[in-house]
Amino acid sequence: DVISGKLIVSPVVRTFIYERTPDETRDWIRRICQWKFRKIIPAHLDAPVAAGPAELQEAFKFLDVPTSNPLPEGDMGPLNAISKLLTLSRLVPPRAADLV
């Protein structure tokens, strides 16, 4: 499995929130990664997850590399289509991935 054992950001939250506010999200992640932690308790799925600052930064790598995604393109297709429609309708600002 492509994402097995990896810390990932929820595709919905990533697509509709974090990718539209990359500077703010990047700053938030940098502040969190200053803490010394070894576990993360996610809002969903099994918890706690053994992960520290390096794993959290890797999960948010898409902020610096918009085309990076641990999920198969086919899995992201519906979210990407909705995102582009919302952007074209000017209901939301574009994502960096929409500009590539």
C-alpha cells in the first residue's frame, strides 16, 4: 500500500484548505516542528501515531512541492476536479497545484 505506515494529511483538508493557504500553513507547521514530540494524535483513524517533526514536515511536503502526493492520481481525481471547478468559478483562490 502506497500510504501504509506513513503520516499523511487528509486529502480533503489538504485540497480545500492547506493548499489554498500555503504560507500560513507552512508557518504553522514550522512552529509545531520546533516542539520535541514523538507521537501525533490525529482526529481520525488509529492513534497515537509514532511520528516526530521530520515525519510531520514530510507529510506537509506538498506545500513546497505542489505535485507531490502519496495517493494515486486516480484517488485524487474527484477532489482535483471539484477543486478546479471551484477555482474556475472564482469561489475560492487557486491552489499551487492548479497553477502548475
